[in-house]
Amino acid sequence: MPILDEKHECMNRGDLRQLQLERLQAMLNRVVRNVAYYQETFKRVNILPSDFRSLDDLSQLPLIDRQTLADNHPYGMFAVPLREVVRLHPSRSVRWGEPIVIGHTKNDILAWTHVKARGFAAARITQNDMVQVYLDYTLFPGAVVAHYGAEQLGACVTPLYNMPIADQITIMRNYRATVLICTPTRAVHIVRYLREHGIDPKSLFLHSIVFVGESWSNRTRRQVEENLFVDVFGNYGVSEICMPGIAFECEAKNGLHINEDHFLAEIIDPQTGHVLPPGQRGELVLTTLTREAFPLIRFRTGVSSALNNEPCSCGRTLARMENVTHRTDDMLVVEGVEFTPSEIGMVLSQMEHVSSHYRLVILREETRDRLEVEVEITPDIFIDSLGPLETLRERIEEAIFERLRLKPVIKLVEPKSLQGRDSVVDLRENNHPL
């Protein structure tokens, strides 16, 4: 299988670390000149960019997280003037009503597209392929870059946005699509639809599916591969940095190769913040090395993984991260939409006749993820008929959809019935449709 950028993907580990150090030093000098937050940080820890002579010195700087970005919203973390920014993407915020603004320069977009193309090349996408992008371009900014990445390889791309599944299948067959880019949930949706409608998957022309936007289990991968007769390749990204594009699977499927010439990865103990050695599982922390508009230093991703620095059988020397199967923070992903339970709590706090107690239940119903929100009502609501309760349920549903762009199922429950119960229950693996 051809490697798109052999110079960087197969670079000697010593040379790669030297390249990372040089890019890190240049980035540190840039942020100290241009970003007030980092100026204050360097003063507080009494260190200068010139003091960084090893990648290990990075641990002297504090970790940052989504709260850090929210506290400096909207443009406090930008390292270039707005006139040099060519694109803005919103990301999820930890504060009510304030999506974090992520900026990109022209060079940022080009680099993002290039690393995405690397991952697609590893998934056997070539100029001979017809690529169908089954992603919501309005909710998933990475859909555009996935589109551009496939085009960079010379492939023909069909962006179908949120077209109904029946039309997706028809076009997939008529256009002879050979590669599908979608979330794991939508791949499962396709498997179920074909089965229920008696459509032979061999009537399609797919040879590969690229998972983006969500985590997946080995079970999901195996069942999609076996039911659609395809190879499945995973990708990993972070919306605050780039999603997808940080890491990708090759044919060995033994971890995801991190694009280390662009991202410096660490694994930390999520409780102490101490850096862990390769092979140990902890929280993934990323530092951008080439981002111009929105450089991030030691950003906590909130996902659990481990690093493997051994060369891969595919020939790449890029370190591999283990597949992400759970998080170390409270971020949830449903149908590709990221949110925290506190965001729903904030919505409910604006409502009359509901208590502060609620419970989120996430499960997979037939072909899609479903978010159920159980909400305690207060004794003061007038319930001699179903009218007031139905009105309240509809108001909560609309408010949550307005906030998350995700339609939940609202269940109103009696006062004090949720006290002492888990606030989040994820049953998706136990309710898999395959």
C-alpha cells in the first residue's frame, strides 16, 4: 500500500524527535510573542522558550483544557491577527451559550487537509475511487476537510450531507461508490437497512469504510466488515485541534498512527498530571507543532489511550495510539455530537417545574443512537390533565435541541425518583443492533 508522505511517515525516530523539538521551539516563541495567556503562563512558571532543549522539558508547562479555552473566548488564544484567519469553526464549550471559536489560517487548512489525505491513503483511497461522504457538514466541521483530503488524492467525492438512508443506498449503488466515509453509527445504520430491506451488500461496490467522528469497538468494526464485505479503517481527531486528522489506522490495524510531525503526544495520569511512559494507559495530551492561528500546548483531550513507539509492519515509524474506547472526562458523543451532561443541566435550570435532578440514558435503538433525558418534575406543577406535562416535555425537548442540535427523548418522572441513581448511563454496547 503506498505511503503518501514517506519522508515524514517513515522518518527515523531520532530525526523525527529533532524535527518535533525544532517545531516546538518555534511555536513556543510565537505564542509568547502573540498570546497573552501564554505570556502570563511562562512568567508564572519562570521559564523562557530558550530553556526548552528537550521534548521532556514540555512537562514544565501546565496542562490546559476546554475550560481554559472558554475562559479566553473568543479570540484570546489566537496567535495571529484575524486578518490572517480564513476559517472559523465552533467547538463545544463548557459555558452556557458560548461555543469556543477555533481559527485556521490558509496554511492550517492545507496542513489539515494533508494529514487527512495521509490517513485516506492508508485506507487505500486512490484517484480511481468514488468516495461517498455520509456526514453532517453542518454539525461536523471535519466533514469539509475529509472531503478535501479525498480530493487531494485525486478521488471523486460525493458529499451527501443528511440525505435519507434510502437515497444514500441508491446513490451508493448507482454511482458505484467504492469508499464510504461516515461515523460508526451510520455504518451500523446501513447494515441494518440492507438487512431489513433484503438488499444484497454484494450489490454495492464498496471496498473500504473510514470511521470518523466517534469511537468504535472491535465488535462494531468486525460486524460492519463481515456484513458489508469491506475493510474498516479508524481515524481520531479532536474538534479543538482537528477532527479527523490527528491519527489514522493503516492496514495492520494495530493502533492509530499519530501525525507526529504536526502533533506532540503525551500520556498522563489523569489524576496527578504526571507523564506516563510508553505502553501505559492514561489520558492523551496533545501539543500542536504547526498550527498558526490556534496553537495549543499540552491540551487535555479527555480520552484514555496508550502510546506505542515501535515501528509498524506497514513501514511507518509514527507512534501509534491505542483505539479510544472511553473517556477520562465527562464528555459524551451521541450521533457525532459532543456535549457534556452539564450542558443539559444548564438547559433544565432555565425551566420552571423541574428539579435539579436528571438522568441521561444513551442507548442504540435499531439503527441509531438515542439520548433519553429523565427529568424530575416538581410537586407544584398542575397535573390534573396531561396537557401541562406534555407542554413541559415539548419545551424541554426544543430547548435541548436548540442547544445541542440533537433531538432527545424526554421522560418526566416523579419528584425524588432519581436521587441516588447514576446521572449518566451508556447502554450502547449492550443494545447493538447487529
